[in-house]
Amino acid sequence: MKFIRYRKPSLKTLLGITGAKRKIKKDLGVYEVTKVINAPKNFKRRVLNKVGYYSTPMKILRNGFPRPGGCLVSVILFLTILYRLINT
């Protein structure tokens, strides 16, 4: 267990509302129904994870290499146009 949380807990969590809602859902059997409904999606996700579809190399292949300097191209273009306007 982590000692430092990434985010601070919400007010509902601190008051115990979230835990109470989860207990009610569990007692009513809502999670058993959603388990059956979501089974195909969960199976597909597990298979893709096992094959390595979500690994870093595959993400790079799917999305392309990240381009450094995001707006650097537009800044250079703006500066060249400005330079040509001043020197003409």
C-alpha cells in the first residue's frame, strides 16, 4: 500500500458514502449482473493485454513516434515569415 496518495480523497469517500453505495450494490447483486454483461469486453481486454497490445512498443507502432517540440514547427515558421517581412 502506498503511503502518499496521488490525489486527495473526495468528500464522499471521507464521509463513507462511496463505501455504503458499494455495499448496497454488492448486497443487491448488481456486480454479478455487470460481471456477466461485461464478460466479452473483459475477455477481449485480457487477451490483448496478454498478447502485448498495450505494451510501449505496440503503442508507438499504433500511434507513431512522439514528435519533440510540439509547436516548434509553427514557431519556426512564424519567425521565418517575420524575418522575411522585416528584411524586404
